Amino acid sequence: MANRVREHQVIFRVTEAEKELIRQRMALLGTRNMQSFLRKMALDGYVVKLELPELKEMVSLLRRCSNNLNQIARHAHETGRVYPVDIEEVLAMQQTLWQGMNKLLTRLASLE
């Protein structure tokens, strides 16, 4: 077609899973024209890759805290007692979690 405004073609390959993800994102926007969607994303869209070591630390702390709580609960069911040392350990981990969460939220708030 001699009257094309866009005379250059860009070709790239995707997996079936990637194609499905593109379709899902198109559906969220309510568009059916894949060319227009991909062109718009390529020209105006952007990808954000957050490097947040604080988030990894928070996940690790949450896992440790939940493991400790499970152990305390199991021990309480077996013996019928909860020891003050166990409570203090959980409270200390909760305090660490809150501090980490505050640090993470402060860092996220600074992103624009």
C-alpha cells in the first residue's frame, strides 16, 4: 500500500504465555487492536524494575516470625503453657518487622 503512514515494520517473537499476558493487559484497557497497544507501549510505556533489598529482608523476617509463632503455638498446645521468653522473642521480631516496614514504606513513598 503506497499510502501507508507507517512504512517500517518491527517484528519480534513472544512465547504463548507472553502473548496471553499481552492479551490480558489489552483486555484490562479495553482494547482489541494489538498493533496499537504494542506501539503505544513501545513509544510511551515504561518498565519499572524496583531493586528493594528491604522487601527481601521483610519477607525473610515474616517467614522467621511465622515459624516462631507456629513453634510457640505447637508448644502451647502440647504443654498448655506459654513462656514469657517466647512472648518477648515474638514482640522483638514484631518490632523489627514494623521498623523494616516503615523503612520500606518511606523508600516507596520517595519514588515518583
